[in-house]
Amino acid sequence: MKLEEIAGKLNLRVLCCDEGLSREVRGGFVGDLLSDVMANSREGDLWITRQVHPNIVAVAVMKEHSAILLVQGGIPMEDTLSRARKEGVPILGTEINGFEAAGKIYGLMNP
Amino acid sequence: MSEIRYENFFPIEGGTFVNAGDVSSRIKSILKNLGIGSEVVRRAAIIAYESEINIVSYALRGNIRLSVTPDAVCIEAKDEGPGIPDIELAMQEGFSTATPMVREMGFGAGMGLSNIKKFSDSLEITSEVGQGTHVKTRINMAEAG
Ligand SMILES: Nc1ncnc2c1ncn2[C@@H]1O[C@H](COP(=O)(O)OP(=O)(O)OP(=O)(O)O)[C@@H](O)[C@H]1O
Ligand SMILES: [Mg+2]
């Protein structure tokens, strides 16, 4: 499913890199422990997290995630955004929590 | 010993997270450009990242040596730093001495070394307290497909 479709249906805010909205989301992963995300997420995943610091961009690039979704109103640090722009990693945001976001996205992708 | 196709050393500065992940990112693209299989690249990227972050988190400075032979990808992290007093304990998932500042960023789950073990075919750690740490890993080309 395209990132754009998920963003539209869930009313996600695009905090960075609209040009990445055409990316294909192949799955998802929820995690705030970077070693867990490194080891267990997959390429193409939409990564759902509460972390907002610049290191999340490095992880998303390494894992070739389709995008990062910051839940519970998480606001990325300025350095996070500039690094994401440089790398072209889309960052989305929502007020809902990780449980709800994951459930809704899972439902969309597995109707 | 089989012939070396590629070898390089990447220096890493301890204590600053500003560029954390850059070296492993470079290692990943080098391996991709060499045409290494995607599963080996995936495993090497995890090992390189965890090694890099450990140097950044705990050591003063260090480097990662990447070498590629027709049979294997080897990633070796060497640092000058406090060393690891009890390697067996450090290897246990969940054990961490990460500072609160490091934990706040989502590091310090105590999973890095176990991930390095899990995604490598061989792992050798040697360390001298007050001197530094040497983490040597190998991923076999064939077994990883
Ligand atoms: N290069 C190193 N120098 C000194 N101590 C180290 C080094 N690497 C690891 N350690 C010690 O081993 C512990 C476990 O390391 P490991 O990478 O498994 O987990 P972590 O770094 O604490 O958390 P995570 O990797 O999950 O973010 C560390 O907390 C630290 O005490
Ligand atoms: Mg670690």
C-alpha cells in the first residue's frame, strides 16, 4: 500500500519529505529501542515510534524503512528534520498513540 | 586464507551521537556496490551499526575495519576506552551500563552485543579494562544466502 493512502486515510501530518509519499509500505514495526528496531524491522516497513531525535533517521536509512511515524504528538527535533530532508526519509505525525496507529494501519493493509 | 576483495578502516569518534550511524551507512552501501547478497548486507549492516554505536556510547575513539573476501564479510571494531570487565555479563540481553542520556535516545536496551552474536557466524570479543575492546565478527557468504 502507498504511504500516501495511509497518510490520507489516517489524516497523518506530513512533517517532512512529501516527495516520499509515493513510497510503497510493505509492513510496519513499532519500537522505541533502537537495537530492537535495527534487528527486527524489515525493509519497506513504516516505523512507528515515540523517539524524536536525529538517530531515528540513521536507523530508518539503514533499514530502508518506507517512513517514520511519530505518534502521540511527537515533534521531531530540528536536526531530525534536517537529517531526514538530506536523506529523503518521510516523517509523519499523529496525535493518536502507537497502539491505535498500529491497529488502524494494520487494518488498512490487511482488510 | 582467501584473497581480500575489499578492505578499509573507518574511524569513529566516541561520545558524540551527531554522526552516529554514518560509518555503518557507508559500510552498507559499499557492500551493496560490491554486489554482496542482500541477506549478508542486512546482517552486516546490523553488526556494523551496533559496533559503531557501542564505540560512540562507551569508548573514547575507535575504528571499524571492513574486509570482504569471496567467502566472507568481516567486521572488526576496535576501540580505546574503558574496556569490558565481564564479557559474559555484557553479552547477556538486557545488561547495560548506558547513561540516562544515552537511554533517553532509545539506546541501552542491552541488545547490541546479542544482536551482533545473532547475526554473525563467528564472534570473538577481547577486552582489557582501561585499554579498550576488540569485537571481531565474520559473516559467511554461503550460509547466509
Ligand atoms: N566498546 C565497548 N566498550 C566498553 N563497554 C562496552 C562496549 N561495548 C559494550 N560495552 C558494555 O556492554 C554492555 C552491553 O552492550 P550492548 O551493546 O549489548 O547493549 P547496550 O549498548 O547497553 O544497549 P543497546 O546496544 O541495546 O542499545 C554495555 O552497556 C557496556 O557496558
Ligand atoms: Mg550497544
